[in-house]
Amino acid sequence: MTALNASEVSLDELNLPAIVFSVENGRVWCEFCTPQFSDYFPDLPRIPEKECPADGDPEIHFWSFLRSLSTAPAGGGSFPYPGGTWGYEGALTHLSENRFVFCVHGRETLENAEESEELELLRLAIAAREDGVWDWKIPSNRFYFSPRWKSILGYTEEEIPNTFLGFLHLVHPADQPTVQQAINAYFQGSLSRFSLEFRMKRRDGSYAWILSRGVVVRDARGKPRRFSGIHSDISEYKAVQDQLHKLHEAVEQSNASIIITDVQGRIEYVNPYFTTLTGYTFSEVKGKSPRFLKAKRTDERKKYELLWKTIGSGQTWQGEFQNQKKNGEIYWEKATISPILRQDEVVGYIAVKDNITRDKEITQELRRAETQMRSYIEKAPYGIAVVDAQGRFIVCNHEMSRITGYGRRKLHGISFAEVLPDTLENSPLLSFQTCEPEEEISEEVPLRQASGEIIWVEIRAYKTLQDEGILFFRDITKVRAYEKKIISAKIEAEQANSVKNSFLENMTHEFRTPLSGIVGFADLLQKTSLTEDQRTYLSYLQESAQLLNTVISDVLHFSRLCGKGQLGPTEWVVPERFIQECCDDVSALCEEKGLSLTVSLSSSMPPSIAVHTTELRKVMRALLENAIKFTSEGGITLSLRNVQGAAGKGLIEFVVSDTGCGISKDVHKAVFDPFVQEDITKTRRYGGTGLGLAIVRQTLLGMKSDINVSSTPGEGSSFYFFLPCEYGEARICMDEPAVLCVGKKPPAIRLFCNNHAIPLSFEKSPMRAIHLLQEEHFSHVFVDSESLPMNIRSFLRGIERHVLYERELSRAIIFPPGALPNEALLKKYRCDHFLTAPVSEKALARIIAPPRKPQAEPSSALPHREEHLSSIQEWYSKKQFLVVDDNKVNRVVLKSVLAQLLPHTIVLAASSGEGAVEVYRDNPCCCIFMDIQMSGIDGYEAAARIRKGSSGDAVILIGLTAGHISSSAKTHLDMILEKPVQRQELIRILYELRDAVPFPHRREDESATN
């Protein structure tokens, strides 16, 4: 292959518009040209591969151009052609001394010389403006971006490629379609001029707003050959434009009325709110003065004069206008009017007006309210004052002036502390302004009037948010005097009531003391040989004694209730069992009269209820006995109904109905008054004191209930009441003892339970112990205080809330030696026993195996116990009893009855408390009957001293009283009996106490009385 052919192949592979030529002796020879070169110049004839044509040939200019290239460096050139001028840009390569290759880079057609000059002027203008220049040579797809074009975006010349993609990549993604569409439209002639705004990405990641403008150069056929132009950074302009847009929108959307006028005050602009407010459109007000809005009845010439003087001097004026809307409605505006300055010259004015009509109305309302409030304060029956942060009076009403004795002018400026005595220097009133706002400080204090006189006032002080103080004074001098009288009268009444109660107690004791002798000797006489008449007379005597005892009991009970006697504790009971026990109390009386006794319970009754069992049982017994008394035939019905219940509480309706004689409607309320029956004939016929229903009512009132009656004469009566009580779940009934120890395992408890075959469980964790109490049945729980990791009260509360037993769960706390438990606090949480380690077996015997607490019931309701007499006599054979009473008759009676009932028993006697202690010390007894009320050492003290002895825990102590039973009696006495003691009652007690185990619910701690 020749060298020439090799060059041709190489140029073909380059796919470039190129020509290979040589110059020898001034003649140009064309050796080879590529097809692209021929396509690049379609207007030229095919270039022959030969010597250049002769002069005059149309192509001669091109050959001359080649000849000139052989002696010049690569660059651009032009040659004439028909219709215009060709211009070239290319590269010249020397193959040898006289052989060359010329590669064309670009060619353009200038329509005329003027256009060329215009492009030059454009380049000069761009240079002067420091805009960026871009140039796109379309046929070769070559781009040129000037250094300024790139620096506008923060790039160096090397960081941006001179390509269309390099440019398009920097255009904001949202603007790229717009840019491309605009270029295409301009190329196609749809746009007459190319001017476009778009965003381009800066080097720091932000975007600059660019204004791109350019012109296109077309060939003879109108096709784009070159596209050149400039980029201008208009970011600041766009920012200003954005601010102006926002300002315009703010003005347009403002809730204030905005008006712009010229220098003469003629309206040039109003915003939409102006139209909304006034009703006038812009066309209606254009050219007018804003003064046309002024309300007709207002004369504000001076205001307008000041306004124009202010704004005319270049200052801002503020003020209020009362204007009139298009519909005639009056409104108020607060205006701010400022001059518009241009180069320190006023060219117009702008007014911004707020509608303050509602504010004006509120202000007027507040003024009216303030005037009214001042009137109220002035007429208030209390002294009212306002003090400043230093405590000085700044406002006061007439009553304050009267209370203090100072005139208003003189009171102003006086310190609040000056009207208080010096003895109140530490009163919280003097520092109330250090408290939180609205916090009240209230105190009754003496106040020194201007005259020096001291009166008593109640002062309430409040601190305001402004650190001022508001004081309310009330003169309570007379009130305190009345209170003293009332307190004095109350003390006198309480003393009189105490005297009355003491009198009743003493009288009861004095009545029952001889009555005990009468009843006792009557019982003894009944066991002797008597004639029939004597036996009849004796029965009348016993019946009269029993009636007298009932009257005494009713009078004493009613007196206690009227004195607001306290109720016993509430206990959980199962309604069915509780009502059945109430019926059992009177079943014998019904049988004697041949009456039926029916119980009816509604199906909605809760499983258990919490009630004052002792008092409620007395109420039910009184109502049932009353029904039995006044019923000759038929029967009695006891009904319970759940009236309403929610969230663990509700009302239970108790109804006792009978088929007796009935009650007249006009005395329905009177039957609950003391000493009242329907008429005197019934009193004579049925007997009684007339206190039964009165006692029932007083008891129910104490339980927040009341009793009513529904009755028709001859058809019977229904007594009913609604009792509020708590509802509970099903209770667990414990008939046999079972013990749970929480904490340590005291050996004494384990030994005691083993010896008596009592189930015993241990649990270290209090929480698990509560769960165990819920799941299993226990009668007693012992808690070791030393090993309890939680508060004892919390544990006891947990038992109370979560453990549901029908009968009381016995709770005992074991304290370390020398510990002093807070008895009152533990009793509050229903702790029954306090023991000190080490625990003795005797103390455990009192707690774990107690007998049932006997009820002091009339003998008529008691079953006969004579069949137990032989076993009692055998059990107590050769045992010693001690009877203690300072009344010889009662002492002899009880001693004789015991000797009669227990012929093989030794019965000792003592006439005083001191004697009882001495007799027991020398003669240990199994049981002591102790009179409570004795001269010298009473029964309580004697029992305490006996318990202190070495064998004090081995004896049963039974208290005897003819009066009130003190709650402290439970401390050392096992049980208490009211005088006179019936024979059958005595037999029952001896039978139940045959195991010689004392009654619980007292202090078992051996050191408790030390």
C-alpha cells in the first residue's frame, strides 16, 4: 500500500471532513478528500483529485485558500462565494515539507456584514456586563462556556465539561424540560427570540437564577448552524421580586385596611380588606380623599390639622378615626399613617388601619362593669381593700374605713401591718404577698382601730399577679361574743348531760344492785320446798323483777343513744345467715304464741354486706319482738331486698310485717317518739315502756338510715327502713381453727398447734401470705414484726381489702422484747392481739381456741340448759371460784347460786378489789366473778392487778355490771355480764367455759400492764 493510500484509509477511519493537498512551485495539487469534507461543502462541485483549476473557475477561490494555508498557521479563513462569504475554522498538519492535511472544525455563513458587526458589538457588551458567554456550534456539536459563565456558578474552568450534557446537568430538574422545549421551539422558529429564566446548581449546592439570552445563526436553507448567547445571574433580582410578591400578597391578604395616596391625599390604592370593611370598591374611591369616610356627626378638624402637619414633615402619625361604612354603619379604626419617601422627597402616603370597633365596645363594657363593680364594692358588707407591693393601702371601700376607724384619705398610704397589734408580728397575713397568686391566707385576728380600740376581724388575703394584694375584712366581734355564749352554753349542756348520764348510770346501778338480790334470792327460793301459792307468788315476783330490769335497760339505752353514743365496728355478714340468726333469737316467742315466722330474700341480694352487726341485730330483734307482741294470730314476715347497688355500695331494704292489730294513720309518726303507743289501752294490754321503737329509730339514725311504718288498723303493720352498706363477695365461714404464721416460725406456736391438732402453715413473704389467705381457710394469722419487710399497716390493709371471711379473721402481731407498739394505730387497721416475744402457750390459748362470745339475752329467749348441769358439776368439781362484790346481798346471792349449781365446788368471796387480789394470790381460782363498780379499787383495776400475777393468765375473769359497760373492760376481762345474772344464763356460761379458755379480743402480752 502506498503512503497516500495509507493516509486515505487513516482519514476515513477518523470520519472527519479533511483534505490532503500539496503545493509545489505555487501550484496546488489535491491528493485526497474525505466524503465528509464534500458533505461539509455541499455547494461546491466535487473536488477533483488533480491539479487545481485554472483561474476564473468558480472553485479557484478555494484553491487559493489552500495555497495560502500552506504558508500560514492553522486558523480560520474566508473566501467569497455567490450569495455570501464562507468562513472556516480548522487545523493544518504538515505531512512533509510541501504536503498538508487540513481538517475542518467548523464553518458558518454570515448573512451580511452588518450581522457580523452586530455579533462583535454583542461580544463587547457581554464583556462590559461581566455576563457569561456560551457558544454552540451545532454541526460539530462543540460547546464553549466562558470562564465567567462558569464562575457565576462558583466553578473553575476545568470543573464543567464544555458539552450540552454538562450544561443540562446543572439545570434544576424541574426546569430541564422547560429549557429543552424552549431551545427546540426557538430552533423551529416558534419563538421569535430566545430569553429564558431558569435555575442552575451552584458549586455549594444552592441554586442560582439565570437569565439566558441568545441568537442563532442559520445557513442559506435556514437551518441552525450556530447558537450563541449570554448568561446573567439574576438571583438578587429574583429575591427582590419574591420579596415584592410576598409584600404584595401580605398587603392584599392583610386583615388591616391599607390605603395609598398621592401627595395631595388622593387615593391611588386600597387593598381587598378595605372593600370588605367599608363596602366601597377601588373604582368608587379612586382619586378621593380618605376623609369622605369620616362619620358625619364628628368634628375632627384639629385632629386632621395635626395629622397633615405630622406626615407633611416626613414623620409618622398614629390616631383613631370614627368612620362610616357604605351602609351607614359606624366603625372605629386605629390608623398609622406614614409618608412614602423617594430620595428624601415625599411622593405619597400609606395608611394602615385596624378595625377596633370591638375593642371600643369591650372597653365601654369594661368601664360599665368597673363602675358597677365599684358600686358593689362600695356597698359590700365587708371591708375591701387593695394594697401595693409594700403593703400600703391604695384602694378601700366605705366598710373598710368604718372597720379600721380611719378616713379614706388617711387610710391611703398606711401600711397594712400598722392596723394589726404588735403581737401578730409573726402572722402569715403579714407575708401573704410571698405566697402564690390566688392562694388564700385566712385568719381571725384582733385589729387596732384609729381610736385605739381592739376589735376582732376575719381577714382573707390574696396576692394578685401584679404583686398587689386584695384584703377582705369582716367584723366578727359580735360573732365571737355569740360563739363564746354558744360554747359556754354547749359546755353547760354537756355538763348537764354528763350529770344526767352519771345520774342515770348511778340510778341504774342503784336499781339493779337490789334487783340482783331480788332476782337471785327468787331463783334460790324456786329450788326450795314451796306451797303452790308461794310458787305462784314467786313467779309474779320474778316476772315483775324481769319487767323492771327491762324498763331500766330501755331507759339507759335510750339515754345513751340521745347522747350520740358511738356505734360498734362494721363486720361482713352473709345476709341469709344474719337474718336467720335474728329469727332464731325470737323463734321461741313465736312458738309460745303459735305464730309463723317467715324469711324472704330477693334474688339480687349481694353475697355479703358490711353492717354494724351488734346494733342491727338489736334493731331487728326489737322490731320482731314488737311485731310478736301486737300479733295474736297469723304470723311475722322478715323481708330483705336489694334496692340499688353500684361500685361496691348500695341500699338494703329491711321490712318486718305482721298480721296484728295495726296502727291508725294519724299516729304513724308518733309511734317513734319515746314513751308512745297508739293509745293508753294498748299500753295496759300489751305492756312496755314505749321506748322500743324510739330506740330503734335513734339507732338507725346513727347508721344513716330512718324507719317508717305502713299500717292499716285491723290488717297489720309493716315497719321498714333502707340501710346503706357496702357490698362484698362471698365470705368464707371458718368453723374450725387454722393458723398461718408470716415471717419467722415461733416454736411456741408450732408446739401449741401440734399439741391441739390445729393446722399450721408458714409463709415468709407477706404478698404470698395474702394470696394464701385468699386461697385457703385460716382463722388466725400471726405476723412477726421484725421479719416483715413491708409496713405492718400495709400488710393489714392488704388483708382487709383482699381476704373475704364471714367471721373476723383474728390478726396478731408479735413484737420483739421491749418494743412498745402503737396500739391505737394498729387497732385502726383491725389488729386484734399484740404479743411480745417469746410467746407463751397461755397467751396462744386465749387467741387460737376462744369460745363463742355469749350474748346477754333475756331468759325468755334462751333454751334450757338444765340437761348440762350434771356435766358442769362434774367438770368444775373441786375447783375454786371467787365472787367479788362490795354489796353483801349480791355477793351472798351469787355465792349461794354457784354453791347450789356446783355443790362440789369451793366458792370464795371478797368484798373489795383489794381483797380480791389478796384472796386470789393465796387461793388460785379457775374463775372470778368481779363486780365492776366498787369503792376503792374498782373491778377494772383489780382485774389488771390479778393479770399481772404469775398465774394471772390461768384464770377466767367475768365482769359484772349494773351500769354502762366501758370499752376498756375488754383489756383484762374475758367477758362482761349485766346484773342481775339469771340462773339459766349462768348455766350456759359455765358450760361454754368448761375448757377454761379465756375470751379473746384483749391484750395477751404478759408485760402489757407493767
